[in-house]
Amino acid sequence: MVQLIKKIVIGIGELILINLAVLALIAIWAAYYSFGPMLMGTSSERAIEEFVMTEVVLGGVFVLLFNSYVAYRFLTGKNKQYWK
């Protein structure tokens, strides 16, 4: 029983780390494409608005889809070789 709890905690920790890493990469990508045009004269307000919308849309879609996939795999037992 302790082993199962330990594996679940480790699995949740790995999931959080993956989420944070991908969200950081999305933030870097969004910052590059949102704040880059400021050098050509785009207003900072527009750049910040674009950055936030990109973060919300892409980050939200990633978190929703990826975590749903992981939950589906866990609940249906499709990853039984991992839990052995």
C-alpha cells in the first residue's frame, strides 16, 4: 500500500514538472512573438494583450488536453506496466 501511494505521489510530481516546463516554453515562445514586434513600433499595451491571450489560450489548451489524457490513461488502466 505504501508503494502505491509513493508511486502516485511521484506520478503527480512528474505531471506538475511536465506542466511547468511546457508552460515555461509556451511563455518564452509567446514573449518572442508578442514583444518582438515592439521593436518595429507596436504598442506595449497591444504586445502585453497578445502575450496574455496567447498564454491563456495555448497554456489552457495544453493543460486541459494533456492532463485529461493522463487522467484517462490512469483511470482506464492503460499504463499497467508502469504500476507494476
